[in-house]
Amino acid sequence: MTFFTDPSVWITLAAAVVSGGLLLWPTITGARTGGVSPAEAVRLMNREKACVIDVSEPGEYAAGHIVGSRNVPMGRLEVAPELPRNKTLPIVLVCASGKRAAAAAKALQAKGYAKAVVLAGGMTAWKAANMPVEVAATAA
């Protein structure tokens, strides 16, 4: 019965419980650190009818964007008619690196879009994953 009285057993058990809790904390709180991967974004678009909003400036958007995405620059985000009316649909927010999209996600979540997520790594990660990119046609 020295197993229960040995301090090293209790220290090891406490360390296991604490480390397990730290690993589960993001899942328990529902936090999404870093956003969704390109593969997860495609799954959201295909299975959950996610809307893709690119918060890049029009010039960046024209240079290359996700096929079917809508361009809503950060300055117009609060009044954009391009946002879906159904606030329960997932929204994947995109920009060049993901930083502006993270700010946009917070703003949309405050407006009631609970499923607004960021494409981790932005268009850089999308292109690195060899996902399709559409370039706006230039006017002749």
C-alpha cells in the first residue's frame, strides 16, 4: 500500500492531470487558435455552405483570390451588403497573411456571426496548399 503514500506517484499524477487539462483547454473553451487550415476551409465550403469573405484591398483581391469569394475590404466590413443574412452560416475570412482576417473575425463575431473563422496563413497558405486561385480579368 505504499503506492498511495509515495509522493512521487502524486506528483506524477498531478503533472498528468495538469498537462491533460492544458491540452484540452482550447476544445473545452471553443477557442480556435490560428484559424482553420485550407483543407478545413474547403470542407466548410463544401459541406456547410460557408461563405468566403476576402478582406483584402481591391488591388490585392484582383491579383488573386479564392474562387467564389466576395471582396469586402476591412473599411467596409461594418456596412457590407455582401455579408450573408443568415448569421448561422460559417464564414471563412481571408487576407494575404491572416492578420486582417483575424480582426475581421472578431468584428463579425461581435455582430452575431458566431461561426466566423480565419483561414490560417491567409492566401499564402492557400497557395502553398496548391488550392485554386482566381485572378480578376483586367479591362482592355
